[in-house]
Amino acid sequence: VQLVESGGALVQAGGSLRLSCAASGMTFSGTVMGWYRQAPGKQREFFISTTSDGRRVNVGESAKGRFSIFRDDAKNTMYLQMNSLKPDDTAVYYCYAESVVGGPRYWGQGTQVTVSS
């Protein structure tokens, strides 16, 4: 299983970004996929996730209001839409995937998002 994130960048406060997480080597359906983030000097925190059918979306406290998650099963890709970015959103964003019935959790390598004030 391989998860590859992309889309991280340096952006000004108030801007938007869309992160992508492309999955390979796994069955895309029947999974939970989501994002964690790790800000400088802080622990990695859960951010947002969704089931493969999109019916169950869990949103962490930091992700409420300005972020959304969606998946394109045809492309085996998950996205994180980030709007109205703030300097506090500066972090490395990691995508993950796991089966809804349990098993190992797979991680991507992370993508850096830096928001300048």
C-alpha cells in the first residue's frame, strides 16, 4: 500500500489549498481515509476523515468550519480542501488509510503547508 500526498505549499493567510492523497496497492472502497497534521513543536493530531461511501465524516476540532474532505474513487484519490487559511494551520499534513473492519493503518509521507501572515 502506498499513499502519496501532494499539494502542500507556501500560501498567504486567507488563501486556499487543496491537498491530494493518491492511494495504490489497496482496495479503495471499504476504507476509512483521512488526515492528521503536525504543527511545529506539537504532537500529531487527528484532523478529519471519511468513510469510502462518504456517509461518515469525522471532523477534528481544528478542522471545523474551513476544511472539507472528499474522495474520487475513480482516481483512488482523497482530497483535503483548505480555505481561509491561517498561520496556525502551518503544519505537515499526513494522509492515512485503513480498512473499516480493522487492520493496519497506512500513512503517507506528509506534505508541508506553510501559511504566512
